Amino acid sequence: MPTTLTSVADKMAAIRDFQEDGGLIGRRAEMHSIQVAIAAKLHILLYGSPGVAKSMTVDGILKHLPGVRQFKTQAYKASPPEQFLGPLSIKGMADDRFERIITNRLADCEVAFVDELSRAPRAVLPAFQGMMVEREFDAGNGIQRVPLMSLIGAVNHLLEDDAELAAFFDRFTLKLVVKPPPSIDQFTTILKGAIGRRSNGEATIPDELIVSAAELMIFQREVEEVNVPEDVLNALGDLWSNLVGVGITPSIRRYVDLTKAMQACAALDGRDEVLLDDVQIAQHSLWTAVSDRDAVYKQVIKFASEWVQDKATLTEAFAETVDRLGQVQTLVASGSKASKQVEIAEKTESIRDHGIAISGSQKTLREQITKLKGDAQGRDVADLDAILVQMDATKEWISTNLLGGLNF
């Protein structure tokens, strides 16, 4: 395996750890997907309600790539074309030439981030398309190649029913739904991080976590050389067939780009060959309407290894306990006594007993997750570690708020 590949892969993993420690709580999947997009020269869309750290996540990753030419802007309904494409040259117009000055605009950058992308005027968005796939743009003096590697968009809503923009949004290989924090513990951790940054300022990026432009270029070439075995391609064929069977038909382009994303997943894991588990990135690629996400996930998870399927099952089970805990915490915050009888998850008992049941469920899950970590065989288990930390906080909250500080 090439030395550069392993070195950059290690850096990328350390960058995710650094940013999570610095305040990007619960955003590992988003950070990893942004890195996948940049490594594979693909485009990615982050979708979520305002204030869930979409922009902060993008900025966190891009800070580690200071040598890459970047373009950042926020779109709004009245955004003029010049905001993205560059102003018309006054000198050119004097000579009856309509040429744009593209310096420091989309056609002049390697990685672009457009916040509130869906608010940009519709007439402007199709102009992006040639830069996104063909990597070409006509500024008025003929079609020229552009250096754009990845366009990152952040949106608060998707224009799912706009047929005119379907081709534009299809060029985003990866689309992630960014959700609010699922628990009080994660919520308060985010607040503590924000207060710390106000007091101490943003953490300085260590030199060893800077990925130079040269390193990134070499890594991208090595991503392209990652082997995609026949069994993985056959699995993609089966996945395509299964999705067609449930009425979901992503473009062929999306599947082609998906293979690039899988190569990047392998490279970011320090491997020079794609595994079946890398197909899991498809859950962030093959849906168009948000309503299709669950159906896509159910088909994609079928192709995962037993370890990944077990991880998914345990993660879903933990999320269910977090949902129940959230209902308990809301009741307590509203002044309800621990002895009050309430119905949660189709079961009526005291708030205290609901808390004890949640803790018991998480105790069982803890044992299963600990065993799963022991069988990881080098896989990234940071998200499992985060679940265990949340379990500790849940146990402490239940003890303090429902059991009078009693250890159990």
C-alpha cells in the first residue's frame, strides 16, 4: 500500500477526532462524508433545519486544507449571477466582449461551499452543472477547464418536486440529513463547547493535521487506483435491482459516482481495495426524496457484513432508548413527579420505572456494544465509544433526577 495513502488516511481520521473534540459533536458521519467527497472529487449536499452545525461542519473540515483554493458564499433569493460566476469585465464590454472575471469565484476554486444553496435564483443553478461534471465553464471567451473538485451545498429544504432542477441535484452524489442532538447530554456538551470557544477562541489547527494541496492531489490519484472487486460490482447490481423493485430509480451517473465514493471510503480506511461494507455509503447517495431514505437504507444494509449489521441494529436500539429518555426528561423538566403514571412506548408505569427500564435496556446494549468493539478488527469504533459515553450520562441523569442520587 502506498505510504501517502496510509499517511493521509491517518490524518483524515485524526482530523475527525480533533474536530469532534473541538465541538462538532455527533457529526462524524457528516465529516467523513465530506472527506469522501473531496477525496473522490464528488459533490455533497447537507440538508437539515437551521442551526444544526451544517456550516460549522464544513468549515471544520476545510480548515485543514489551507492550500486548496476555496470559494465560500451564502446564497439568497436575490443573489446576482456575479456572486457565483464573477462580474462582467468593464474593459471587455468597452470592446464589445461580454467576459466574466472569474477570479475568486466558483470557476476559479478547487473546493466550493455554498450555504443556503436552494435559495439561489433558479436561473443561476444550471450554470453550475457544467462545472460539476464536465469541469468546464464559458466565461465569455470560450469553454475552459475549471479546477473545481467538489461543490459542497447546505440547504434547509430540498426542492424535490422541481423537475427543472432534478439534473442539478442529481450531480450531488452524497446527500446527508443533518439532525439535531438526540439527547440532553449531547445538547449540554454542545453548549459547553460553544462557551469554551467564546472564552478561549477557536483551537489552532496543529501542523500535523494540515493536509497540503500536494498531499491531497496524490491521495486523490491513489483513490482512483483503489481496486473494486467483481463481487462488489455484483452487489451493486443486486442493489440496483432491489431498489428498482421498490420503485426507487437513481440515475446511472449516481451509481458510477457511488463507486468513486466507495473507493474513497476504502482509501480513508487505509485500504487499497473496496470491501462490501463500503457499499454502506450508498445510504447517503441513492435517495432523492427524503421519504425514500428509509427504503434505501433497508436495501443497502442487506449487503453489509454481519459486524456492520449488528452495529446498525445496536445503534437503532440505542436510538430508541434515547427517544424514550427524551420523553422522560421532558416530563421531568415540566415539573412532573417521578411517581406519576405515564404511557411511553405503549407501556404505562411511573416516570421512575420508565427511567429504570431505560437504564436496564442500555445496560444490556452496553454489554453487546463492548463485545462488538472487541470484534471490530481495526474498524472505526469512535461512534460506538460516543454511545457508551452517552450511556454514562443517561445513567447519571436517571440516578440524580429519578432515584435521588442512588447508584444502581
